[in-house]
Amino acid sequence: MASEVKYRDIVREIALDHYGYVTTNDAVEAGVPAVELPKLAARGGLENVAYGLYRVPDVPPTRYDQFAEALLRVGKGAYLHGESVLALFGLAEVNPRRIKVAVHRRARSKLPAFVELTQVRGDVRTTYYEGLESQTVADALLECRGRIEAERLLAAAEQARAEGLLTTAEWRGLKKGIRP
């Protein structure tokens, strides 16, 4: 029984750093045997979200939870893409119904309706915003050309620059790259 409490504490610590979520792999790396997660779930200490993905129910929700869940469901190498990067920061007044996640490899297709998966070829610059791997804001703004009006993209670029999300060079490139 003492080890169960310890395992629950370890899992909770992991979840606090990942918007309430813990993967089987992360738990195993932290010393929690994989067989313990279903046991914790059966006792109400975890919710099974998907194969190998759990949520600690008492971790307070944030506005980033669904982004984190989408990335964790897709797995290693997944990153936020296009409109989803803009939505993360409230840029360009986008509110996509689905979270766009990109990968370089083939990924399993059994994903919930709120996740839109894109396979991307070639080099893509990614970074971490709020602990979530993402396409850079500059690249996401360029990615959205043709889907979002140029005026909105330029206003979003201005807002992103004011919030410190763009370098001076990126800002200058965007002004040239997004013309109404």
C-alpha cells in the first residue's frame, strides 16, 4: 500500500508538469511500473484518456489542456501547426474547431475528432510555447496565408511582435511575406 501512495505521488508530479496528463512511458521512466497505472485508474486516482495516456483528475484545468492532449495522443515528434499555434496565443481571431498537429512520420489515424493530423515533409522549425512543441509563430502566420485574410494576419503579426513572440527579423519578413 505504501508503494501505491508513492506511485500516485510520482504520477501526480509528472501530470503537474504536463497539464494533468501522464503517459505510460513518462511514468515508467520515473520508476512507476506500467501495470500500476491501470490499478490507479481503477481506484479513481487516474482517468484513462487513450491507450498509454492518463489524466490526473484533481489537477486544475487550464486553457492549454486540449493542446497538450492532442500532442500526447499523436506521440513523439508531434507539434502544433498553423491556426492552432495562433489560437494558442489568441492571434488573428482564430478559433479552430480542431487542433492541428503535424508530424514528420506516419502516425496512427485513430484520433478523436478534435485533432487534425498533418504529415509534413522537410525541415520545420519548432519551439516550445508554454511547454508545448509548436511551429514558430512566424512560420504559423505564413502557413495561414490564403486561409486567413492578410489584414488579420498582419494585425496578428503586430500583436505577436508586441508580445515578444517575434524577432525583429521575423517581423520584417512577415511584413513582406503577408501583403494584402
